[in-house]
Amino acid sequence: MSDQDTGNATDNGAQDDKAKEPQKAQTVPYERFKEVVDARKLAEESLSAVVDEIVATLPEKLRDLVPDLPPAEKIRWINKARHNGVFVNAATGDPDTDSPGSKRPGAKPPQDLSGMNPVQMMSMGYGRQ
């Protein structure tokens, strides 16, 4: 007997034939491939547009801090930086006035000063009305 002989000649022969046959690669039709690639490109362009909008909301002087990363990672970086206080005004501790959180609804609306005379405007500045 030969080494590695299992005693079943037909099984050994069938295994040898399978090893000699080239395996057929499964292919995707070109039209379907093109659809998937186009959909991916569209998704990447949309995500890039969202990232550009988010970067545009950052204070102009701090935009250079944002690293050049792929769009999804850039969004994660910006969110983490906001959470850690990178985009906070150092003097006041408040978010910069250019940040999205600075324009939250619920703040007191500005008073209309158009119908007031100068004395009334000055009294508002001093807290007397």
C-alpha cells in the first residue's frame, strides 16, 4: 500500500480530478457592477457635502485644525472635538458664536429699539425702564 492510501481508489481518483479542474470564478454582470459603483460614488459625494457643511459651521479661525481624513472619520473627529471642548471660546467658556449650538431657540429675542428715543435707549442700557 502507498502512504496515505485509504483503500478506496475511486474516491482518491475523484479528488485528484477535482484538484486538476480549474475553479470557475463567479462574476457579476457589468451593469450590476456599474450600478453598485455609481451608488457608492453618489453616497461618498453626499457624505462629502455633509462634511463640508459641518466644517463651514466651525469658527473660521479653527477650521485649519480639522485633519484631512475620509468623510466619515472627519465627522467622528469633529464630534469628538466638540465634545472635548476644542471649539469653545477660551475667554468665556461658552461655545463660539459661530458654532451651531450658539443659535439655539429659546433665548430672549432682541428688543426692538427702532421706536425709542435716545433717552429711553440709554435707560435700557443702565437697566432702568
